[in-house]
Amino acid sequence: MVHTSNSLRGMVTSPHHLASQAGLDVLKDGGTAIEAIIATASTLSAVYPHMTGLGGDAFWLIAFPDGRTLAIDACGKLAQAATNDFYEQAGHKTIPWRGGFAANTVAGAVSSWEAALRESSKIQTPLPLERLLRDATHYAENGRVVTSSEAGLLREKKHELSDNNAFRQALLSDTIPLVEGDIRKNPALAQTLRHLATHGLRSFYEGPLARMIAADLAAAGSPVRLSDLLNHQATTGLPLETETSWGRLYNTAPPTQGVASLLILSLFDRLGLNRENVDSYEHIHGIVEATKQAFRYRNTEVDGRPTSEANARALLSDPTSLTDMADRISMNHAYPWNEKTQWGDTTWMGAIDSSGLSVSMIQSLYFEFGSGVMLPESGLLWQNRGSSFRLTSGGWNALTPGAKPFHTLNPAAARLNDGRLMVYGTMGGEGQPQTQATIFSRHIHYGTPLQEAISRPRWLLGRIWGHGSTSLKIEPGFDPAVISALRTAGHEIEELPALSMLMGHAGAIIRHENGRLEGATDPRSDGAVAGW
């Protein structure tokens, strides 16, 4: 039997049970949902290093009890030295996915914690930073148990990751990868966390720690310099939003693909489907075809250019344009699909406290283990988000020093017409908007219990790790008649194993008007819901 977790005083969900527990303990100590997420995110950085870390980026949605919703953008910019000439002189025609040349943007995650704490301090006196980073420091210093997903990815990717000496020493054990159940420590990361607790989160970007980070990056061949770190700041602002028949939906603005996530649900809403028969042909086909329309827009319009955000806001607030897009969807035929794919692994986490303050947050290194560049003095794994830039002088996501790269990261939230508030999200690059739409439509449109909405078999359109085709990937367990109808409509179906990690690690928490909290985590992850 699949059960959704329920509680009243607070709840945290994440893809690792120790991180969820770290966040809940902060709530029990009187912290806000924002502080709980910082404890959760930092702990994930210590116990789930293949998916996230301080060397990555982060985005937040904070839904306040008074109806306000705030977004935090902590996307690191491309280094000033990362020019086309920089890569061409090194013999690169494209930006590598691994190594120092891939570690070409500032890591923004820690700055997002700082920006979020400023918001939390407006609500109540903050807990000491040392308390928020306590569990992360403990696991970094005393050891974590290696998960099956980390061990499996190390085996699969070791040939890509063995060039960095610090990475090899920390995780490959002289070319012999870790196995599930091994215990591994990162004392340098523990020291970094202690430094941040003592000197403040801004010390990641200026001062002795920042100089040490910059020196290690330079030694690894990265173009990121101390001046790039000094110039970094997270920004706060309004999220993207759109009105639907279910309520108001929120996501993050470009350079993230948040607009695609909102478009899928907005277009699906306009198809006027009944609220029966979850995972029917109409349900799956409708979401998939809405995904195609949303991704066509995303793949040409969403990046770090200033006009990208304004255009996304205009589209989401224009019912005529949205209806025109929905009208392009045929409920009988699949639109041909061979679009480019956006990769990415990440961690989504959510928290709601007793006041109703709600957080949807996502933090990532981009690829598993990021660039594979581990900084020996700080114990940080650095992201490779800037590998998505194109070596060209203009156009979509063109390499431009100081620009933000296109981001797959996008945390979601919704204020529903019946008074419920929902925070939800997932890892998975191309799959993030699709899985968000699947979970939301199953639970909100069709009434499937929340945990079941996440645990049930899923689908994903497009290329994924290890699969070069643009087919519709489907886990086993769907009605064979539905699969047959999808094939008849023109969908190329490819079956994946049950509970495939390729389908992402999703989670959600909902707060009801009476204060009841219900949460769910993904059986494809190592996660848990922690509530009290």
C-alpha cells in the first residue's frame, strides 16, 4: 500500500532521508522553512555529492502566508576569461563537458542561502549559521554511507572523471570506484562549512576561502578567477506565474526553463479534458503534446538574454496566445519530434513550517558530479553548467563572458483555488517540466493520492542519458491499450525499467486550509518525507 505522509507542525522532503531529517530537526529547534531548507541543502551536499553541492547553482520559490511569492536566482555567470578565443586556442570547437574547461561559471548556491536567510531574518531571529550547517559538517567530517545511485554513477562515469587528482583520491580510490555501503569522508568540505559558519556565507566569494577556491580552480584549468567570485550576487524578484482553472501556478524566470513547465500545464488545462481516467491515452498524449509546444518555445526563446524574461511573462499572461498554442495540439496525432535535449541531474527539496511559510528549492551541479573538478583545499565539486554555452558570436545561449547560461533548474509552486498551497519539483534536466506536469495533473486534475502520483510509472519525451533517440520513454505498468493507442497516434514508444532513476527524483508537499500537511517522496531516490 502506498501512503502519503501527513503532519501538522512542519514537513521537509528531499531525495536523501538524512537531509530531510536535518531540515526537520531545524524546524523542531524553532527554525523557519527557509532555515530548514538550508540545513537540507547543505546536508545533501555532503551525503549526495553526485547530484548537488556548494559548487553548483540554486533557485528558490518562497511562498509567504500573506500571499506573496518570491523567487531567488543564484545562477552563476560565465567567467570573464571564458571567451571564444580561450577555447579555440586550446583546440576546442565546443565546450567540454568535463574538466577545468567545463568549470567555467561561478557557483551560486551559497549566495542563494545568504539571500534566503535575509528573508527569514525578516520573520524572526535566525538560528546560528553553525546550527544550520551542523549536520552537513558532521557527515563531511565523520563520513557518509555511499548510496547505490552514487556508486552506480561512479562505475558508469569513471572514465570521464579520473583526470582530476583530487576527485580520483576522494571518490575513485586509485581508479577503484566506491561501492554501495562504503563509508567516505570529505574533511576539506567540513573545514569549508566551518569557515562559512564562522565568517558568514559571503566568505565563499571574498576573503581567504574565496582566494583558495580561485587558486584551485585556476590550477584545474578553469577560467573562473577571484574577480568573478567577488562580482557574484544572488538576485531576488518576482517569479513567473500563470492563471489556470486549478489556481495560480508559479515557477522561476529565465535563464531557467520555468516558462516551459508553466506552459505545459497551461496548455493541458486548455484541452478541456475530463477529470476521470488518470494515465489514460488522453492524459498522456495531452501532456506530451503540450510538452512539445512548450519545448519548441523554450529551445529558441529561453536563455540569459534580457528580453527572454519579459517575453516569457508576456506570453504567460496572454490568454489568446496560450489558446493559439493549445489549438496546435491534435488529440489524434503526435507532432513529429526531433528537438535538441537539455541534460542535467539535480536535487529538489521542499519545506513548509507551522506558519505556512513554504519553500520550493532546487540545487545542482548540472551533470552527475558536475565538471568532475574537485578542489582539494575546499573539498568542493564544481559544476559544469556553462558547458551548455555555444561557441558562437551570437544567438541562443551564445558564449558571452558575464552571461548566465540556460538552466534546466526550475522549482515549482501553486496556490490552488480551494485554498491549498503546493510546492513540488524534481531532478532530471529535460524531464523536470514533464515530471512536474505529470505529478501535478495526476494529483490536482485527476485526484490521484499524492504519493501514488509520484510513485506510479512515468513517461519522458526526448533523449536521456544513455538513450540517443527522441522517443517517448515509458516505465512498465501502463494499460497495454493505452500504449497501443499512443503508438497508433504516432508516438515512438521505448520502454525503460521500472522505477528508473532516469525518470528523476520528484517530491511534493501540500498545505491544506486547516493546516494539515501531506508530503511525498520518490521511490526512485534515496529520499524520505520528514514531518512532525
